[in-house]
Amino acid sequence: MCVGIPAMIVSINNDKAFSAIVDVEGVRREANIALLADPADPLREGDWVLLHVGFAMSKLDEAEAKSTLEFIRALGSVYDEEVDALRGQDSA
Amino acid sequence: MSQFNDFRDPRAASKVLKRITELADGQPHRKFMEICGGHTHSIYRHGLEELLPQNVELVHGPGCPVCVIPMGRIDDAIHIANQPNVTFCCFGDMLRVPGGKSNLLEARARGADIRVVYSPMDVLTIAEREPERDVVFLAVGFETTTPSTAVTVLEAKRRKLSNYFVMSNHIRIIPAIKAILDSKDLDLDGFIGPGHVGTVIGNHPYAFVASDYEKPLVTAGFEPLDILESVMRLLAQKADGRCEVENQYTRAVRDAGNPVAIDVIDKVFTVRPHFEWRGLGSIEHSALMFRDEFAEFDAERRYAVPGVQIADPKACQCGEVLRGAIRPWECKVFGTACTPETPIGTCMVSSEGACAAYYNYGRFNKSPRIPVTAV
Amino acid sequence: MGHDAVDRERLHARIEEWRRRPMRLHDEVITSAHGAGGKASQALLNSVVFPAFEMTGAAMDGAVLQVTAKHDLVMTTDSFVVTPRQFPGGSIASLAVNGTVNDLAVMGATPRWLSVAFVLEEGLPIDEFRDTVAEIALAATEAGVRVVTGDTKVVGRGAADGLYVTTTGIGIRQDGIKLGPGEVQPGDVVLVSGNIGDHGIAVIQARGELDLVSDVRSDCAALHTLVGDLLASGAEVRWMRDPTRGGVASSMNELAMDAELGVRLREENLPVSRTVNGVCELLGLDPLYVANEGKLLAVVSPETADKALTALKHHELGRNSAVIGVVTSENSGIVVLETLFGGTRVVDMLVGDPLPRIC
């Protein structure tokens, strides 16, 4: 069952254990955050989580997301640079 | 936030495709299996397969927990749903999975109180709201979903619910991968690894694939860029002569996984000695059942289910499709006797099943693949 | 002796008078008596239905419609059974009018007359029935149609989910309007008048079972003036449809099959609101298969596509109009979608209900 989507924590429910409201593109739903209960690093508003069947499974690491995207976007340019470098060598 | 949606950026995709083409150039025909049904769905939904070079083939594996449920278990579920006073809850995908003679959708039409839920927690809500009903949840899924069921059961225990039960069909990914790797007709060069299972079990349980079976595995996210990047990494490994387990889905998967989730699974469930998988036969230690401390919630203990093993129909080649031995359209009944409207095997029912995904998304394109002209 | 006879005559006359008096409606809920055709039925009709539609009792049998020569009559009928009966942006009442008005409009007809038949469940509060009727009357006025005849039946508790409505509409179409799958040609352009999936998502949300909160509203609206603008623009319109149940995907499949041609849609051109997208992601639904109740699909000639798009965008219901695809000669009978990545996939006919996908 692999439908897991990024959702942002909008508010942590203080009255109900392990409950938060999350937002997916403007749609809100209650989510169970028991699986991410870590007293050393509790979930906060604004955190992004992976939501699956109403449960937060993993805290999404924005820095990792950014670095993955940067890596992918840089793909072409690294190649292009190499090609340019090769061309430069040939003509030298 | 658009940052996570950027994993669908077509411009970035074309860069990855360009790199894939370069890497694939000169390599022999490569077959990579994506194990997870969610990956199959994403591949077809975005039409990724036809963008790959001719010599890179994606093979669809058994990671659809709906697909692998044997007909006998569906009959067991229908049996429970038909018991007096039962409110039977399941995910939407389960309704049309064929049992021996019928399915849950038909059982509902004939009067069983069967309700579709989005989350296991919804079932608790129903149980509390309708204390006079016996509310049974059909729990399905790999390790991605198992912790959610476990948390719900623990909560049910805390709330002292006496009208809440679960029929567990939770299965484990590692025995499934091992079963594929052990199969004699295996012809694969690497794996696109289950990303969401990985968020729970972590990346290191996959290490044996490279170390014991010498196949590379890249744990992948589910967006098009994730899948393409993972194919690229597999090709790079092949080009370099490496054989490793990599994590492409670093934003969600940590090497150690989610310890809380792993613990909660272990607290509530224990491993069945063996379990029947549709098309794959019996696999040892591949499924979970309730520990004795939670016997009060076990639907199988409460309702004497027939437990009949029904052989797959002769015509059905789901097993071969699930093992990657044949492609969906190579099954003799694909598209003729077996269609989404009249599914013979569950590969055709769940939208993640290789056959359904192919039928719904890729049907007309099945012959010569258009060579990639990545811009 | 004579005195007695006169008294009795007067008494009989008075009784006749009382008998002729219309029964007053005192009930709070619909009962089987209201469906029996007798006084209770009359009371219900007199009190609730006739005043709303400015009808008299004679209208319940039939209405005479005056048309002139040089016009075709177009007729359509539809039943409405939606639950819940109220949802953000609409209700069973507005659907009942607009759904039928739109079916006439996409056939190129000017909607004129409506019949309304109710099946009411015993126990339905009469106030709700009254409100529903008032809403229908309002929607009809806004759509420029008159409700001219109708019927009411009452069924026992447990049937009818409260209230079912069937509306039949008749419109007038000028001679010479040529619309239909036979007119469609390869190269023709497919347009949609705005964001898809709003209605279906609004109803799912209103059902409350899936516990979602969003601001999605049904797009329920009468399309006849939008269609009018399109036809008046000079664009060469070949085929029109309002994509209700089964969504854009189903209508496009019908087009492809009926015209025996292919349809190629472009994913990046499909107008979908952010929140509809969000709900679809959450539930594993595809917006292409979700119902709409205020959207127009039109197939026009490629030369006049710009004209058509401009006309649609000018109208308040068509602001988000877009070109979403083309008709092709290859892949006859099949609808194909070009994905954001340049890949392609088949958009097949829906099988059964679009079940929210977890996997």
C-alpha cells in the first residue's frame, strides 16, 4: 500500500494524544502522529511528513529534498561542462 | 509546498533521461524490477516506460499487497462480512478482488454491511459510534501499513473496545524479495527498491540483495524524478561494475528506518510460519498474525473462517507476472478473458497490479517502443 | 315536515361546501397519505408545489407547449438521487434543474420547459420538501425555464433516501444546427470551460466519511448562456457534452467511440484546482474521472478554436477555459493522455465506481 504523500503539520492537537491536523495542497485532515513520537525531537507546526492511510510515517527532510533536486538539476550542466572541457582540449 | 512537487518537474526529468540514455548506450539489455505496486502505478500514470531507451526494461514485481491475497482469504473475508451483526471495513482496493466465486462488492450488494475506509483509525471511530455492531477491519499491506494497524489495535486496547476486530493479511517484503531472487526463472539485473516500506524498515535490510545475490538495489521515491533517478543509478552501477544498495529516497528513508514503527509492529504481531501468496505459492515467515496478548482483537480466532485453499484458475498466469517471468500482455488471457471488468486474477483488479496498470495506462503502446529523443 | 326538508337541504349544501374546501396542510412530515392521491396529496400540492411554480391543478396531468415551425424540439430526462442532498455549492434541487438544462444546452437547444417528479420518503420533513421546491423554482427562473407539470409519489420509510427527483426538459432548437459525433473530424480541437473535478470532490467531502476539510465547492450551474455565447461566436462547433458522472474521461471515451476516432489529451493543459488535486492525491482519485456539474466540453474546428476559446473565457462560467486536446485519426476509439513528461498513457472507460485508492 504505497500511496504516501507529503503533508504539512498545521497544528498539533493538545487535547488528543498523537493527533495533528495536516494540510495537503489546501485540504486538511486529522493525522495520527504516534509513529513519529520522539520526545527528543517532537513534531512541530510547519514540519513536513509523509502521510499514509491517515498516519504520519516519516518526517520529510527538506535539506535532503533540496539536495536531491539540486543533484538532478545539475545533471545536464555537469555533462555539458565536461563536453565543453573536452572540446576545449580538442581544439587546444 | 512546491518543493516536494518539484519531483515532477518535466525539465529536470529530461536531464535524467539524457543521462540514462548515455549510460545505457553500449550496455546489454537491462531488466530492472520495481517491487512496489506504487512504483508500477507511478510509472504507468506518467508514461515513464516509453521514455526509457530500448535496452532498459522495467519488470513489475509482487509488491502489491492487494494483488497477492489468494482467493481463499477473500472468501474468508466474505464469510466474516456475512456473519450477523458484523460491520466489515476495508480499503477501497479490496472490494473487487476476486474470491473463489464472489467478491466483497457483490457481498455488499447482497446485504453485507461492508464499508470503505481511508484509515484504520476510521474503523475505531465506527466501533465506538456503533457499540452494538461487531466491527471488523480487513488489514492489508506491507510494512508501510502494518504499523498503522498496530497503533490502532493498541489504541483499541487502551480504550477497552470489545466490538473491534482485525483480520490480518499483513505481509513482509524481505521474504517476498527473497522468493523472487530464489526463483529459477529469474532474469533480472537489479531492483528499484520499495521506498515507503523503507521508511519503516530502513535501508539496511535490503543489503542482502547485493551481498548475497549480487544484484544492485536502489531504494526509490515515488515521484517520476525519483524513479528516473533510481534507474539512472542502477545503470551507473552496471556501467561501473558496482553492486550496491543505494538510497535515492533520502528525504524520507533513513538507514535505520523508523524505530518506533518497527517496535510497534513487533509489540502487536508475530510472524506466521508460512502464508499463501497468490501466484507465488507458500512463502515461509512472510506474514504476520496477532500475538496472544492481542487475541481478543483477532477476527480469525473469533470467526471460524473456512480457510479453504483455492487454487488459482488454470488460465491465470498471475504468478508468472508477479515473478517477472512474463509481461502482462504475454499472459494468455490478458485483455481477453481477463480485463478490469472481468478480472480472473488480482493483477488485474488492483490499479497497482501490473496487468491493470498496463491495461488502463499502457495498452495501446505495447509493441515497438518509440526510441527516446530526450531533449 | 317542510321545515325539516329545507334544513336538510341547507345542511347538505353546507356539507358540500365544506367538502369542496381544500384541505389545509398541518403536517410536519411526509406520510403515506401524501402519496395516496387524495386530500392529503392535494393539500401538499396546494400548499407547497403549486405556489412555487405558479401552477394550477390542471398542470399535473400535462402542459400544452406552443412552438412554431422551423424549430426542432429537444427532450431529455434525468433522475437525481444524490446524497447528501445539500453540499457546498449546490443541492439536489439545483442539480435537478441545471443537470437537465445543461443536457438540452449541449444539444444546441434553448431550454424552455421542465417537468418535475418527486419520490418522497415517508418521514421527510415537509419544511425540507418546501425548501427543495423553492430552490428548484429559483434555479428554474435563473435558467430561464418554466416548470409546467410534475408528479409526487410517497414511498415507505427506508426507500428513496429521503427524496428523489426526476426532471424532464424540453428545449427548442433552430433548424440547421449540426452537432454530434458524425460532425467530428481529425484535427478538431477539444476545449473545456474550466476546472475539472469540483463537483465530485465537493460531494465526497460533504458525505463526511473521509473526514476532509477543504474549500471545494460544486460547480453546479446552468450552461445555456455559455453555450449560447459559444454558438454565437461564429466558431464551428462539432460536438458538446457536459461531463457529469464519470468525468471528462468518460465523455471523451464516448466521443472517441461514437465518432470512431482517437482523442489525445495533454495533461499539462487540464485545469484542476489545487485543492481538488490535493483531495485526489490523498484519496488516490484521478480528476479526469470525477464528476462535474457546470462544465462544458466542446469540440471545434481547428481554424475557429481561438474564437471559441475567447468566447468561453469572456463568460463568467468559462474564465478558466482551456484547450485540452485534439481529435486524431489514429487510435480510433481510444483516449490517450500525453503526460507532463511526454510519455503517454491510455485513459480508459471507468470500470465500476472510482474507488478511493489506498495503494
